[in-house]
Amino acid sequence: MRIPCVATNVGACSSLLYGKDKEDEKLGNCGIVTRVHSPYETAESIVKILSNPELYKQMSEAGKIRIKNNYQRKDIFNLYRREINRFLMRDGKIVMRNA
């Protein structure tokens, strides 16, 4: 889908909507990040996007390209696989760690 997003500034929302590095930032924003516990700011941001067809279109296109470039299923699976292996492996052997 090509729908701009409005999210609060938690986790990786900023990098998802604004870009994770300088190259990714060149695509433009695909949404707006607002402060946590700021319903008025969030509402204003939603209205801003919905009332400006050109902004909506720009953000939609940026989001489509950002997802295609950075968030394909195989890439996400590989990131998880690498992290799980890093957590479980020591000297090439699976190590069970106490939780």
C-alpha cells in the first residue's frame, strides 16, 4: 500500500519514516513523527497529510521505494537469522544460555 504514516517518536519510527541514513533520507519522508503523548500534534499531522494531495503523493512514493529498498521479507529474515545465530553460537557451536 502507498499510505503515508503518522507515528510517535518511539523505537525505529523515525528511521522508518525519515530514512535510516543519508542515502535513504534522499527519498524524502513517508510520514510524520510526532512527540509521544501529543494527540493534538498527531491529529494536526494527519490533517496536514490528508488535506495536501501533493504531500500525500510524495510521501506515498517515498514509502513505496523505502520499503522496496530496505524492508523485503528475505532481508528481514536474514537480519533475524544473523542475530539469533550471534546469540546462540560461540566458537562455531550452539550454546544454550540460561535465561
